[in-house]
Amino acid sequence: MTSPTKEFAGSSASKAGGTLQTIEIYVQSISSKTEFLFVRVGTRQDIEGWGEATYNALNGQVIVALRQLSEAILGKSVSKALKILGDHPNWKYGRASAIAVNALLTALFDISGKNVGRSLSALFAEPIHSKINCYANINRGTTIRNPDGWAKRAQEAQAAGFSGIKLAPFDSVKVGPDGKSRGNAEFGMECARTVHAAIGSKVGLMLDCHWRFDELSASELIRACGELDLAWIEAPIIEDYLAIPALLRLKDVAHSAGMNLAGGEFHMGKRAFAPFLQEKVYDVANPDVRFCGILDMFEIAAIAADNGIAIAPHNHLGPVMSAVSLHFASIAPSVTTIEMQFSEGDNSSCLINPDQLSPSEGYMEVPTAPGLGIVINHNALTLVE
């Protein structure tokens, strides 16, 4: 895989005209757990670009970072703003700042694409996938969190056209200060078994553990999951550098039980991801565009491909994040599927065309219009003053 970052740096799009005139922050309440956070960048040439910076309970921190960064780029050209944000040391200023930088970069790439009449993915490379396999994350929208409640939601997602289902049923399990896991994992297993029986074998099943286990309990869980025919088990234990040996051992256990090991959603950029990819810790890597940014996502995809690791972007939030993740997936050689949040709340989509990000027979079309290729309905959002 050639470097999409270098391709963009040498292209006319990176030097596209336009001066930043406005930067506005919007929110959309989705549920008691989720509030989408968006940033809109407007140019004097009347072109707008959108980015997503959702961090839910910590959205306030991201808003502060967005305001600070906006002061640095307002009145600058698109190319100058790209350089300012590209030089920002995310490793130094923390996760909220990185989310803000990456959301603003997305908005600028959206503008760049519209300036030159190319889709966001085509700014960086020739897309190799026109549609992407997609699975439903049913976790955040499942309010009745018992076996029947999970099964009902899984069947609804299956009927909506998703190729796979992911659930996270281990709410009562957590790791204590001593590093040992406590809680009722068997109840989560009962939920998973009920879902498996409800959806059958034609739809892939994935289990997300949200780092709730220690190595011993994770190993026991993975062996027990052998009966479920899982596509993968995700994030069973903490994922830091010191956990790499334990994760490799758990990967072996997963293989012996007939499933893959997935993870990496909280790694912040290519430098954080690199040792996990070089050591081949995961079968499936789940980079998140909020934390990594689109440019590092491409570098992560290249390293993953070189090491025989599949890519399945972590994407559990709003439509802008989904559009960016689809564009990334369209040029990532080892992409296998993409996550989509399924029906979390009752509020309407903020897209002018909500069906644009709906699956059909297990796949989602990559937008082809200039920039992100989606149109946001301002009236569905609330401006943050």
C-alpha cells in the first residue's frame, strides 16, 4: 500500500484555495448515554466542511479544545490550517485535544474535496472498495439488558440488513484495584447464547468485553465462547504495552476456540498502534478515527496489511464519523467490515438523506460525491454558543 498521506501532500487538493471564515460547534442529543458533537467549518468562498468530535460525557473537554484550536486557524487558508493542525502534538495535549484536531482535519478534508470535486477517499488514493461489509453494534441502544432483550435487538438489526451483530453483555463484570476480575460473567454468556440462537449462523456474531477481565478469567471466557461460533472476541483485557504478552497468549486461546481476537479502539495514533501491529497481537485491528485521525488511520492500515492483520474500524457514533470511516475503509487493503451503531435513540438522523448510511444485504455504499459526500441538516442540531 503506497502512502495516502504522501499522495495527498503532493496533490492539488492540499493546496486548494479558501479562507476559513467561521467555525461553529453543534450537538445532537441521542440518548441518556450519547450526545453527538460536530464542528462545522465555513470558508469565505461559501464552502462548508464537517467533522465529528463526539466524546459523550467528556464532550465539554473537546469543546474547550475546539475553541482553542479554532482561534489558531480562523482567517487562515485551508492549506495553512492543515499545516497548523498537522503539526499539533496530540501525544502532548491528550485525548480530548486529539479528538478536536482530528475533527477539524476532517472538516478541512471535506472542504478540500469539495474544492477539487473529489470524494474524501479519492483525495488520498484510488478507492479499491465501492461498498463495505457492515455489522451492527447493538450495545448502546439496548435498554432491556437481559437475554430476551438482547435477542430482540439482534433480530431487529438482522432484519435491518446488517451482516453481523456485536453485543457487550458483561455489565456486572469489572477489574478491581488488585487487577482481578469480579462479577457475573455467566449472565453475559447466557445473553450471548440467546442471541446466537435467535439470529442463527448466517449472521456473524462478535462479543465485546470492554477490558472487563483479567487474563485468567478472559481465558476461561474465551474457551466457553467456543460454542458460539464467534467471528471475534474483542478487548478482553486492558490493552497497554505491558499487556502484549498476555494478549498474545489469549490470541492463541481464541484460535484454539475457533475465533479471532480483535482490539485497539483506544490506541491513539500510529505510534500507539505500531507495537501491537508489529507483534501481531490482533487478528483484527479496530482503529478509531477520532483518536487516530484519517492520516494515521492510513498508516495503521498499511502496517496492518504488511503484517497480515485485518482492519475493522471502530465506529459507534454519528454520521460524520461513519462517513469518514467508510472513506477510510474504501482504500484500506485489509478491511473486512465496519461497525455501525444500531438505533440507539428515537431522534431523527441529522442527515438530509438518512438512508445514505443504511445497509443493504450486509453492505454499505461508500459516498462518492465531493468531500464526505453527505449533507447535514442544520435544523436537527443545536448550536453551542
